[in-house]
Amino acid sequence: MMDLNTDNGVPTPIYPHTADLAVLLPSLEALVDEIVATGLSRDALSRALDAGMIEVTAVLRAVPAAEGKLLERGIALVAGRNPDLVVLTQNLRLPVTKAASELVEMNDPALYRSLSLDADSGGRKTYTPDLLILNRRTEVAHLVDVKRSLGSYELSRIAELKSRMLAAALVVPDLLYKEHRRLRAKEVRVVVLNAENQRADIDGGVWPLSHLDHLLEVTGAGEAMAHLRELFQRRVEENWSAALASCRQVTSAGNARKASTLHCDGDDVCGTETRGRPRLPVAIGFARAPRAASP
């Protein structure tokens, strides 16, 4: 159940379950600690800087993947504020059969909304959602795909993703009933959550992360996720700055040691004599192209 709060004449849903940021903050911080520790810690970044450009590039590429994993874990965490929800994240490889794809491609969703296909039907194509969220009270399941950003996605690519999700959704009721303790879903909806909150299409199943409140029926869920992203980005930036500072200190110390050993006595190479033996002068300059032999 939810109440409606009127804000500037527009009804805004207020849900009985709340994501209190003050209560969730320790769990959010612990989640950031866990995700960052796997490859984005200060020590890991320092090692990458010491190793060179290839390692640094690999670390930078790991940031989006780490943030994506963080968002999935964060949504599951916030969903825990609603006791009606069951959140599944493991073993969710769903078959996308030819029959299911044709149903989605050739029919209006209203015509296949109540259909359910056999989850054991198999098929070469599959789809693995980031989360499958079932509301046991309403018996509505959501197949969720979380994206950090859709800025680089062409419209055709987004449409193909949604079609694949709709085809996979046809096996969800059978999957929940057979493999998850007889859970029942009378309706399955698909949604692509975009963390950057751009290119939204609410009716078309592309939601900004700020709309997470309505998906989970938890007031403040979107705000909690925005704060989680901020915590992660700040932590990675702090670790990167600390790693750079440490690298500069090591470089400066190394240069100082090299400078202190540069002297010209005894057998040192910069002397002109070595224990009474004359040292031949060495000419230093640019490389020269070979000249043609004189006739």
C-alpha cells in the first residue's frame, strides 16, 4: 500500500517502507570498501602506476565494471528495506528461444502478457539479468538490467536489449515456481535502469535510477543509490590521488639518490684519467645517415 502526497499539484507516491540514509550509511560504506578492495585500493593503484601504462589502462577499464557491480549489490541492499521483496542475483541465465523471440517481435505485449513458457526449453541464446525482483504481495516480478550509462548506446541496441529481455521474461514464472520454492509471479515486467538518469523512457521500460523508489516501493531508494555512487567515486579519486602522490615521492627520492652518487674521482666514468691511465674522449651527438662512397 502507498499514500499519495501532492507536490505542486502532481501526486507523488509515498511508500510505507523507507531507505533511511542515516541507517543505511554504514552498510553502504562497507559495500564500497569491499568493491574497492578488489582492485581499486591505494596499493593496487600504486602497483599499476609502478608497472606502467598497460597496467594503468587495465585498472581504468576496471572502474566501470566495479561500479556496475556496486550498483547491483546496492539495489539488492536497499530492496531489503521492503520485506515483500525477493531479490535473486545468482544462476539467472534465462533461455531466449526462437518461439519467444517471435512472440515478442510479432505481437503486442498485451497479447502475450499472461503467457508462460517452459524454463527448461533451452536454446542457444540466453539472457542473464542483473537482478530478478519479485514482490510476493503483488506477485509482480521485475527483470532488471542495470547500466552505468546509456550515452553510447544506439537506439537500435537499446531496442534489441529490451526485446531480448521480454523474450526471456516469458520463462520467469515457470523458473520461479520450479527452482525457487514455488514462488508465484502473475506478471513479469522488464526495466533497464540507467544510473546517469538520461535517455529515460518510462513507458518503454528505460528508467532513471532516481525512479528506484517506485520499482522497490521504498521511499528514498533512488537517493540512497545516488549517495552510494558518490561514495564510490570519491573513494576511487582519493585512492588515485594518494597513489600518484606516493609515486611522485618514490621518483623524487630515486632521483635524489642518483644525483648524490654522481662524482668524478677514482674509476668514475666521467673522469679523464683512471689511476694514471689516460681515458680516450668520447664524442656524443645525433645519429648520422651513411654517406655514399666517394668515386
